[in-house]
Amino acid sequence: MLRHRKSGRVDAYVPDSGDSVWSLTTPRFRDVFVAGAKADGLTCTPPPNLDPRCRPHPIGTFLQSINLSGRWREVPRNTFIGAFGWEASYGFDRNGLIGILDYDHRFRHPVGEITMEMTIEQVRAAMPSLEIGDDDPLMRGVRMGVRQFPESYTQRVRLTLETVNEIGFSNPAAEYPEPTEPSYPAAVGLAGAPFADPNLKLVVLSSLLDAKQIDRGTPAQLATHVLGRAVDLEDEGYEIFPAAQDYLERYPLTNELLAAVEEIEFDGGGTAYPFVWYFWDGEDDVFDVKDLSGIERFAGISKAFLRSR
């Protein structure tokens, strides 16, 4: 019988049996799910500011509960890694003040008068001012307690089966900076320069995008910039955008940017490809690299990943 010695979770929920994404997530993300499903009520479309590789999910994947035996707790070593740095993950607004602060069921320290796993009777005794509502219409057994503070903060306590498993604070008056369109330097030179193969340049641009050395916004923003008009990727993203391809193939790569490249990966999931062909499925050779001339310019590369089909 196979026995696991280690398990790891990277930026993931850690559910108990009966949990779902809906029951584990915060009110802010529930609002995102609901907003994403407004179009047809069946699938949740990701917000436009996320990674272009994000795809719609059936709303049921967020609502369906999981059935677990609990034996993962018997694994000798469990590693949990939180990934941060994406939009509003820290909950700070444009003035540096906390706008959102959430504690989930793994946080075992008191949060004011409330601790995780307190019963609803204990919560009412500890915090009489907390107004506890009825069951969530989309999730039976889930109730939300709300308390308003004079400083405009709102405290929310989520109870599942009348037991606390999430505590959060939010400031409705928080003002978050509006996303801005990146600046686009003018395209110069020959396609692919300083490399012989333009597809090698797309590999390099993917590396720079992943390392946050350059910012090209979203595929829709780049397409809008090079075409000079609004672009609907859901309608137009099934073919190559020649103007976007030409722009990226002639994107100016300075010596400083070339020196910043530490890893390159030859793979169909490259970050630059959706900017050229949004719905490319990776099943043909349109982005295959056939000439590595110029790769010697990278003095700082420590890793190269190559995958073949």
C-alpha cells in the first residue's frame, strides 16, 4: 500500500470533509464568484485583471462540498505555503490603511473576544453586539454575524453548523488604486532582434513577464494599444493578432533586461503567447523555437527548461 511521507499545499485551501470553496472563502471572493456567474448563471468568468490563462469555471465547482476521510492528518510532514503579492492580498488601501483582514479556521489565537470553534451560544455571550443572521441561502448551515465599529470598520464572523470558522474585518470606506494601463515603448528593429528566431524572443519575453521585469498589462490592453480600438478577446481571440505579434517580436530589449533574465522555459504555456494568440491551444508548431542564435547573450541564466512534444 502506498504511504505518503510528505504533502504540500501551495496557495491552497485546506478543507475538512463537507467543506467547499464557497464555505472556506471570504465574503469578498463570494462576491467575485457571483459577479462572474451573472452572464449565464452556470460558469464563473474570472475578473479581467487576472492572469490571461485563467479560464471560466462551472459555478458548481465552488459550491460542491468535498468528502474526505481525514487521513491526510496522518502524513508525517505537511507543508503549507501561502502565496502573496497579488491584488489586495494584504488588504491595504491607497493610503496604506487596512481595508481587509481575514482569519480562517486554522488561526487558533483569540481575535478580540472570539476564537475559532466557539459555539454560537458562546459567541452571543462573548459579543452581544454581534448580529447573527439566518442561514446563507446558497449554503445551508452557514450563518454570518456582523458588528459595526465607530471607526467604519465591519467585523464579520462566519459560523458553519453554529461553530465559528472564520473571522474578518473590512473597511467599506477603503479606497483602492485604480489599475492603470502600462506604458508601451515603441517597437524597433527587425523581428526577433537581437535573436535570429522571433519565437526565441517570445520565450525571453515570457521569462521577463514572469519575473515582473516588464509589464505589458493584459492581452486585451496590448491588443487595444496596437490596434487602436477596443478588443473583445472572447470573440477575436481565436486567431493570431498580427499587430500584437509584430509589436512583441520588435519589443526593445535593453542590455539591462537581457542581464535580468535568469531562467528561460521552452514550453507551450509561455506567458507571452496569449498576448499574440489568446486562445492558442498549444497543439501546433506556430511558436516552436528553431534557432537558438543569440542565446549566448544571457550571462545570468541559471536554469533552462526544455520540453518537447
